[in-house]
Amino acid sequence: MNDTTVKKVASAHSPRGENGLVYLASGKRMAMRMWREEPPRDDKPAHKHEYEVLGFCIAGRAELEIEGQTLTLEPGDSWLVPADAEHTYRILETFTCVETTAPPFQVHDRHVHDR
């Protein structure tokens, strides 16, 4: 039987990671997190992780460098970072976005520095 429990996570009480990352809901197959008002920066080293990331830009601008390509992310844009793809973000203007990961990351059992 499938678990049909409804889960609500209030962002004010969510665990926080580095650089303002807010961890939101997490299930067996995916998880959600938010970057809220991330200040401009360009010192994030390129990295990889074992899960896919699907993102949606709410406000601000950033550049996503992924496997030799550079994408400018603006409000209303969405993107996909495949698992094991080397990438980094350069925040150009105070940036707010929501990301979903699949399979889910776990706050205490996996790294939480993805941006």
C-alpha cells in the first residue's frame, strides 16, 4: 500500500544549508529546496553530484556553467542539471530559485553545499 500522508514544510522552520539554502519538502523520489535572495558571487567552484537538479528562477539573474556551456538564468526560466554533470553557478543579481532533486538529497546524510 502506498503512503498517502500529506507533508507540509514551512520554510520558516526548514533546515538551512550553506549560503541561504532552505530545504523544503522531501519524499522517496524527489526533494525540493529554495535559494532565497542569494547575493551576487562568482567564487563557487565547479562540482558534480549524483542526482539530477531541475530549477526554476523566481527573481534575479545567474549564469549556469555546465559541461562547457553557459546559460543565463532569469525570472521564469527553468533548467536541468543532469546527474554527474560538472557545473557551477555565478550569481549576477540577488537570486531566488526553487530546485527539485531526483533522487532526493537528504539534509544530514548527503552533502548540502550544492551551490
